[in-house]
Amino acid sequence: MKNSTVSYREIFRISLPIIASSAVENITAIINTAFLGHVGAVALGAAAVGGIFYLALIMLAFGFGIGVQIIVARRYGEKRIPEIGQIIQQSSLFLVSWGILLTLLFHYWGIPLFRHFVQSDEIFSEVRAYLSFRIWGLALAYVNIIFRAFYTGIMRTRVVGYYSVILAATNIFFDYVLIFGKMGFPRMEIAGAGLSSVIAEGIATIFFVIYTINRRNIKDFALTRKHAFDWKVMLHTLRIASPVMLQFTFSFGGWFLFFMFVEKMGEIPLAVSNLVRTFYLIALLPLWGYASATNTLVSYLMGSGRTEELTATIRKILLLSAGTITTLVVILSLFARFYFHLFTDNITLINLSLPIVYIVGATSILVSVSIILYNIISGAGKTHITLTIEGIVMLIYVLWAYAVAYWWHGTVTMIWLSELWYGIFMGLIAGSYLKFANWKKAIV
């Protein structure tokens, strides 16, 4: 095995802006949850349902963005840099058109259909108020996903960090003034949370456009050159990206179903699950940076013809990921009670949340390895394999949650064991594929 020329420092340099980006975005979600927690338990539960539904729509595009990132990194490694502009242009056209179509479909037909998923009239009313504003930011979010894919693919992830700070700062400011009616703004409560996110997405898009136009070497990537539409390029992008789109849809669609099952258990379990969700998001903050670095580095090394360095590079990423997340989980677990007090003074909610901390803590450590293994496969361009893995694992995940909620009438702690099964089976299946399959054969 050849030693990797990719150092720990280089891995961390690529990962850190994505970790910081995830941190900023999740801190924004946590502050949003804290604000709504002071509005009431119904608003808190509704924010979980509406937020995860919207996140499922975002992840559909985010999966496409991962596919674009893989192709951009491969072309960057192959020194076929001018081709990147055509890939980005055509991907933007596809994704923004898709975002506008989904927005219009949901605006006219989505809310009535959504009523069939939500049992509580109060929660449905709050979800409708939130999504009636939030959905209008979808196309803007899709534009930002393409920008992120471009900058991550060429390993300029610092720009993604800048974007996230701007997005978060704007979102938190407008959350505060619109939810509570401060500084002369109307008090909109949960609807204000939806509107503030749309404003933040718009301002972040403006940042990306201005920054990109003013890059000194932007002409090298041919982003602003007029490219003829090429179906071969589009179909190739879709061949790599569409399985990732579907797997992200499975993943977050499964999470949406999970919260729908919890909602059937009552408003208290739903509020508890939203509190635990924020804890889980913090525990996994470093993972998304390492996962993104894995996608980029695996694709780049394969494009550069340096496949002999893959094993050593992957080992370094796994050590960084497992070590960082284990440390974070231990610290968070020690201060879990204090953490939940930041959101609510309701002792019942806090006491019900604490046992679940051990489940999500163990899961976080498991997925710090299994998600990296999974992203090695996608970085190699074997996205049809990752789609199959995700489908199998999410089926187990959803079946467990359904059984607890409907067949066994179990507790909120029992239903959260779905996350543990997810981490275990993801690691077993992805690890087995990497051990026995010829995954280093390039197809991108």
C-alpha cells in the first residue's frame, strides 16, 4: 500500500469549511427551534414536521448536487477544467426548473394532500402557516446547492463557509423580528420562521453570484461562456446524480415518515423528538464535512490516476471522523440536561428526551464510520450501488418505526432505536461491498 500524499492537514482543510457550514446552519435550526419553543409546544412540533418535509425536498436537489460535485472533482483531477462550466450551467438549468415546478405543485395542490398525513388539527394549521411561506425559497435553495457543488468539487470549500455565515446571520435576525414581532415587524410566529428562511436564501444567492463573478480565474472554468445544450453531458450528469437524488429522497423521506409516525403517538412525543433532533444534528456536525471531503478526494484521486493512494487516504479520513465525533458525543452527553433546558423548562419533555440521548450518541459514533464507507462508494461514481444500500437500510428503518408506532404502541425511546439499526446496517453493507467488490474501476 502506497502512503497517501493527502495529509491530515489537507483533509481537515477541505472538511473544516463544510463542518463550519453545517455548524452554522444547524445552529440556525437550533435557534429557530428555541424561538418556537417559547411560542408553544404545538409550534415546536409543527416546526419538526414542516421542517423535515421541506428538508426532504431540499435533499432531492442536494443529492443531485453531490452527483455534480463528484463529476466536477473528477474533471478537475483529469485537468479537463473548461468542461466544468458546461456541467454547472446545464445542472443549474435542470435543477432550478425542477425547483420552480415543485414550488408551484405544492402551492396549488400540496397543502390539501398534506392534511392526510397530520392527525392533529392544531399541528396541521401551524404546518400550513410555515410551509405557505417556506416553499417559495425552494428554487433559491436549489441555485445555492449548485454553487456549493462547484466550489466543493474544486476544493475551494472556504467559500461555502462564507455562504453559510451569511445565510445563518440573516436567518437568525429575521427569525427573531418576524416570529416575535420586534423592531416594527408584525408578530408572525411560525409563519415568520418560514418567511425569514426565504429571505436568507435570497441574500445567500446574491452573495454566491457576486463572489463568483469577481473571481480572478473564473474564465478558466468557462462558467460564463455560452455553451450549447448537450444532451450527452446532461444524461451523463443524470446517470451519476439521479441515484444520489433518489437515495437522499429515501433517506429524508424516511425521516419524514418517522416524524409522521411519532406525530401519531401524540404532541408530547413529537415535541420530545424535535428536541432530540437538535442534539443529533450537533453530534453529527463534523460528519458532513468529512463525508463531503471523502466524495471529493476519492473522485479527484481516481481522476488523477492515483488509486494506489486511496486506502491510506481513506484510513486518515476514518480516524479523523470517528475521533472527532466520539469526542463531541461524550461532551454533549455530559451536558445533555443543561442543553435541553436551553429550549424548554418543561421537565417532562426533558426527562423523556434524556434516555434517547444514549441511542443517538451510540448511533453518531457508528455512522462516523459507516457514512464515510458509504461516501467512498459514491465518490468512486458507483451511485447505483449507494442507492441500493440506502433503499435496503431505509426499509429496515421505516419498518421498525412503523411497528413501534402502530403494532407495538411503544414509547418514544423505542421508536428512536430506528437510528441505531440504520447505523449498524449501513456499516455492514457498505463495508462488505468495499471489501469484496472491484469499486476502484472508474466510471465517471
